[in-house]
Amino acid sequence: MLASYRPLLIRYAAMVTVGLVVMNLGVTLIERNNPARALAGRLQKASQNDYVFIGNSLMAAGIDTGVCQKQHLACLNAGIGSTQTSEHAAIAEETIAAGIRGKLVYGFMDLALSETPEPGWKGNRAIAFHLKKVNIPESYGLSAISGLEFTFRKSIPVLTYQDSLWAKVERIRRVVSDKTLKRRTESNAFGRASDFSALEDGSSERFVARVRKAMTKQSLLCPEVMRLLNAAAKDGREVVFVVMPMPSQHRNAYYRTPDWQAYLDRLATELDALGARLVNMDEMAVDSDFSDAVHLSPTGATAFTEFLLPELVRARIPRTGNPVGKSRTED
């Protein structure tokens, strides 16, 4: 009896196979300009640089490579939004394995270097699927099952880009909703400006509690940052960590406390011991330089890059405080 259904089953299987192939080809086409995929492609083509900038959207928005060119410096901005220290370490490892030269400059805010990132491949964190020279399961310390899941998702575009596809659907939903309700929502290259307020702690007391919790640890540096530093040390690569500029509201709420200053002092000491450096540039922008609660605008990025580059070539960068002895802040 089953033999009589065999041709039909074969036909259905062929249709499903063709459908899956077409769907995956379509997803690959739709995601041809995916930010994670694009950055991975740029890393494959890059070679000699003076500086390689690494971090999330703060760094992606905060560095104007045109300023580098005017100063006859070759700079690669490898910052990418919605990523965490695990992806930044992997990008650094890819940079090193690919033979891309240049001092690594890692921009961050708050306790990013101390707090363990959340697991997952959501959004641009899927850049891990596109890195060619890093063994992600080994680098991330994935279990055997998680490693198999990663390999499976990496080989199937629909799964690789599933979060990116849902993000596109959400953007369309928001646009339709705004038009239907006749709302005007401020946005920038990274999304709705109002969404980035969620990156802030929301309470000075909660932020102080997080700082104090970090200070109880034997080391302030999370394993992902240590992975980055170890890879850089093996390659003889210098790493500079930069506290990125923040608006006055953020600084007043979170940074102007004895706990935060004690945290920065200890962080600088630990990085010194590991051959890295810390430069605090949280005051090196005025409020009008920002496009939202945390990101620099294009003009703000130009001004900040002009301030930052001279500090990167100094023989010794002050570990804490304002690195150039002055401030661009308005308060």
C-alpha cells in the first residue's frame, strides 16, 4: 500500500525541498546588506590600519573615519550596534587572525567590561555566524549541544537571519502604527531615539548597586574581555579602552559618585597590569553633540574623533579623569 503513495511522497518531498531552497535564497538576497554580514565582509578585505575601533553602536556612531583620513591615519571602524562583549572579543580575534594590523580601541559605557553578556544571537550578535577565522563554539565556550545548534543555524540562512527578519517586520509594524495614529517618532541610524533610553539603568541607586556588586569580584573584567586581551597579548597588540562620551544627564545620574570613580581607578589598575590602557572621555562632548540618550550625532562624532586621536598616540594616557585637562561639557 505504501508503494502506491511513493510517487506522491517523492513529489511532495521535492516540492518542500525546492521551497526551502527558494526561501533560503530569498532570505540571503533580502539580507545582502545585513550590518553583521557587511562588517564581516569588511574585515575580510581590511589589512593595514593604525587603529581598529571595536564596540557596539556607541563606537559605530562615535568615530568619524574621515577625520582619520585627514590626519593621514588608516582607521577601521568595526563597531556594530546591538552587540556585547562576546561579539567584540570575537571581532578582535577575527581581526588578529586575519592579519589586520592596528591598535585596538574599544569604546564602552557603564559596566560593559564587567558584566557577563546575555546568551544568544539576536540581531547583530549574529555576526558570529559570519566570522571566517574564529572557532565560535570554542571561543564562546559553548557546550557540545550548543555548538551543534550554532553550526546548524550557521548553515541555514532562514535560521541565521531569523532575528533580523523579525526586526524588519517590527520596523514595518511601527511605521504602519505611527502612520495610523498620525504620530511622529524621532529616529536615527540605529532605530527609535526613545528606545535607547532603555540602555540606561533608570535609577542612580540601581546603578550604584551594580557598581558595588562588580567591585566585590576578584576581577572587574568579564571572561569575554579577558579573551580579547589574551588574544591581543599573544599577537603583541596594544589595546586601549575608552569610556565613551555621555550626555550630562547620564553623567550626573551615574558617574558623579565615589563608587564610580573607585570603579574606574581599579579598572585602570587591572588593565595596566594586563598591558592595556584606559582613557576616560565621558565628558568630551556637549549635549548638542548627541542624537539620542547615548549616541553621538555625525557632527558630534567628528568633534569627538578629533579629540580622541591625539590621545591615542600619546606615550601615556592618564588612567582616570579628563585626559586632556579640559572639558567640552556645558555643566
